[in-house]
Amino acid sequence: MQFRAKAMHSGKKAILMLPDRKKTPGIPLGETPVMVNGRELIARFAKIAVNVLLDEGANVLTPTLQGMFGPDAGMPGTRYFVEFLEIDGRLHMRPYVPESDAS
């Protein structure tokens, strides 16, 4: 399983907009363990977005995305994506950098 989600904002909080579930089967629903920067966190996959990333009960989605992309992560006019991919049976979340942008 592999898919990308776009970093956006809802109010003052970051969210990750998921791709169309009909076109991308296998996207989790509900609270799902996700490896981020070597740590297991809990992502809350809703119908169209991930709006919570829990670390010991605290929502760390906004600071996690800011750590990946900088303070403007998800702000209007930006185009940041994360990639979810399954490695050895575990779901991982990492910044997505298109090959044309990679140096």
C-alpha cells in the first residue's frame, strides 16, 4: 500500500487531505499506528483526511508537518505532501518529494 496526502489547514490546525478512497483502495479508517521519524504514533484517518496524529495523547500533526516542511506547512498557496507506505507490515509517513524536485 502506498498513497500521498496533501498538507492543508482547517482553522489553525494542519490536516492531511486523503486521496479519493474509491480510486485508492486500502487507505485505513480510524486510529492506525504509523511510523514517523522512527517513532510509532497514532494517526486518526477520517473519511477524507487525517486530522489528528497522537503522541502520548497529544495531537502533534501540526508540529510534525512543520518539522518536515517548515512553519508554512499546509498554509494556503503551498504544495506539501506526505507519503504513506507500508514497509515490513508497518505503515510509515514521510515527506514526499517529487523526483523532479529531488537534488
